[in-house]
Amino acid sequence: MFQKHREKELKERQQIYRWATWKEGLPLTIAAGTKDDLPPNMRFHEEKRRDFEWTMKAGALEMVLKRVYTFLSSWDRLEDFDQIFWGQKSALAEKVHQRWQDDEFFGYQFLNGANPMLLRRSTSLPSRLVLPTGMEELRAQLEKELENSSLFEADFILLDGIPANVIRGEKQYLAAPLIMLKMEPNGKLLPMVIQIQPPNPSSPTPPLFLPSDPPLAWLLAKSWVRNSDFQLHQLQYHLLNTHLVAEVIAVATMRCLPGLHPVFKLLIPHIRYTMEINTRARTQLISEGGIFDKAVSTGGGGHVQLVRQAMAQLTYCSLCPPDDLADRGLLGIPSALYAHDALRLWEIIARYVEGIVHLFYHRDDTVRGDPELQAWCREITEVGLCQAQDRGFPVSFQSQNQLCHFLTMCVFTCTAQHAAINQGQLDWYAWVPNAPCTMRMPPPTTKEDVTMATVMGSLPDVRQACLQMTITWHLGRRQPDMVPLGHHKEKYFSGPKAKAVLNQFQTDLENLEKEITARNEQLDLPYEYLKPSHIENSVTI
């Protein structure tokens, strides 16, 4: 009888929660054309819905006011961006406004900014970095840093060949830069050389930009890097690696695990609102005529192509910080604050997951013998992530350890990783020149011709800049009905042992909060995104 009840529950749920393909080559999504098609218990509560829709209207009004305010004024100097730099912003956004042109501040963002996911320690000089004759001194400097293990790189090659948007009849531009940086003994990361485009038959030796170049040429080269970082951050690391992966976990959980299943109880707090926020994104943000099409250089179809290429490279290891940070050579760097906090949170979440799993699965064969759990695993890897077993995702669980590792990845992705990637938008993207959403002129091919007119002609116009500020405030701000990590509105586990595991989890998070607060008091730029009290329990925005 008991088994029949579970089967009936899942059969009904599988009718309600159906898979759909939004775009070929991307993870599957919940079958819902609009938010109104979603199952009622996956919808925003009234307070959340009102706040979401009110802030969209408030943002649109602020945008109109800024456009009116700048209507008759010039837009030909960097200071002209000050005309729209008012309204909703943070203390860190003000620091970005003051210091965005500094090389040290530029380098810092690769470690602890909105996108700390691309930087890696170099193990050799990249083959695409063509050093022409006359640059022997630069080669010697790079090789010296390489020998000292202090050479780092960020390669945006994923953008190569992606078609650029056309906005209101005007062509936009994309590049695929490579940047080499060195880490000073004091932990500062400084750029050494930027190659804006990879070599190709028409330009086998693309120009290299150096800190010693004319200041505007160097600034424009860095702006190209920041524009490219904006694209990969939003599409690969934010949309794909957190939102779409979290939605696959959410739909598979509702389809495969009955309400009494311990893994259902473990995960249900971490999938709240995810289906609705993603459905809204597909109808407002990345849809045809949506915000990406209106203001971002990868909009107009390039964004879908980019996510498709990122999906082909999405590995299981890349979603697990201990593996990802080791692969990128970022372990044990005192100034890598994202890396440090991500590892601590991974350990704390892993201890919590192990505590719950060991209450219900006493041996490896209990894991192997749970058909619902095995069906859930296959549903995520083979169905939702479209045969991702080729990229290291499991198709079955053979042991307690394997199950715990996978569940830790699920909880970490839906909570800490999304917090690290989402919250920085408000700080780092409000001052538009620091992270231009689009570029309106092709990348420079010479250094001597770069003028202020070139820089301003490349950066977003007033309309695009206003839209960038509005949307990053809307998406990056703290949510009014936020539930912090480890604090559950409903009590899913009733036994005293499970309650003890949850209490220990909350204590561990409180201790980490104190550690991070104490560390941040010593820092010029505090790193707050992975403070447990700032991490939401699910992907809700």
C-alpha cells in the first residue's frame, strides 16, 4: 500500500512537472510558456510577486528620469556617466566609480569581483599569445613570472565567433580577449598584457596592449576585457551554471522523489521560486526583444549560441569548488577571498549533507538499492542535462560518499554559488564603464589613434547604460522575503537526530559569519558575498 501511494504521488507529479526544450543544446526546463503556466506551489508568494513587479516599474521610471535629465547634455567624456550615476547604488559601487581605472582594482576583480570563475594560474605561455619581435623584454618578464608560479591568465576564447547584436539598427561588437596578469608578493594582481582578439589569417600577429601604452589605449583595452567578462559572467557562470542547473535539479526532484524521501526533504528548501524566476527570465530577459536584445552585445541570438558552447564544456568538476579551484591553481592564495570562502562553505554544507545522508543510508548497498534515488540521478544527468555523463556527471550512485558529494554540489550551486555570482552585479556593474554591457565600435587595431572620442564611442550610450544600471540593481539587491542559508521556513525533518544535524549546520554557518566579519574589518575592500547571512537558500532572483 505504502509503495503504491508513493508511485501514485510520482505519477501525478510527472504529469504536473514536465520537461521542455527552450533551445536545442541547452539544459531542459520546466514546461511553462509563462509564469501563469507553472504549478501553483512553485509560484512567487504575493509579497515576492508585488516586490518584483514594483521594482521593475520603479527601475523603468528611474530610467525615464535619467534619459530626460541627460537629453540635452553632452555624452563625450567619461565624467558624463556621472549624470546617470544616481539612484540605487551601494558603497562599493561608489569605490568602483572612483577607482575603476586603476590596474590593481582591475586585477582584483578577477579574484573577488562579480565573476571570480575565469582566472587561472598559468602552467605555460598560452599558444594564442603571439609575441612579435621587439617584445623580448615582455617575454622575459612573462617567463620569469611563470617560473615563480605568479603568472595568471583569463582567456575569453569562448566568445570567438559569436555573432554580435544589432541594437536599433546599429551594429555592436564583440571580442575574445586574453589577458596575462602577475601576482605581487603582497597578493595584488596586476595586468601585464592584453591581446584583444586571437590570431586569425587576416591578423596573424594581433596587437598587444601594455600598461606602458598611451593611457587611453590601455584603458580601452581593459574596457574590452571588462565587456567580455560581463558576457561570460552573465551567460556562462550566472545563467547556465547556477540558474539552469538549479532548475534541472528542481524539476528532477519534483518528478522523481516522493515527499517522504529524505533527499526530497533535504533539497526542497533549496528549490523555492527557481522555476518562476527562470520562466520570467525566458520571457523578459533573454527572450526575443528582451533586455539582452535591447542592450547587450551578445543579444540578438549570440547569447543562445554562447550558452550552447558553454553547455558543451560544463563539467561536474567545474561545479565543485575543491575540484574547480585546484584545477585553476587558486588554492592557498591569501588574497583569493572567493576561493577561501567557497571552500569553507563547501566543507560546512558537505558536513550537513553527510549528517543527513548517514541517518537514512547506513551502508553503500542501501544507496545502490534505492530505485527512486537512482532514477533521480539519471533524470538529472541523462535527461535534464542532456547526456552529461560524458562530462563527469554520475548516472547512478554506488556509495554514500558519491551521493554526499553530488548533494553537496546541488545545495552549493543553489545557494552559495548563486550568491557569489549574483550579488556582485549591484557593486561592480552600476558604474557602467567598469563593465560595459555592449561595445559600439570595433576593437582598436592600433594604439596611437585611440582618443576620448574612440573610448566614448565604444562604451554604451545613455539608453544602454541606463538599462544596465536598472537591471543590475533589480537583480543584485537583497530580496525582501529572503530566507538565509540553513534557515528553513518549514520543518521537513521531524526526528531529533535530523534536528541536531540542522542545528550543527546553523552553528557552523554562524561561526563562519564571525570569521568573515572579523577578516573583513581588516580589509580595504571587504568580501561579503559568501557571508552566510547574505546567501539565499535558493535561486530566487
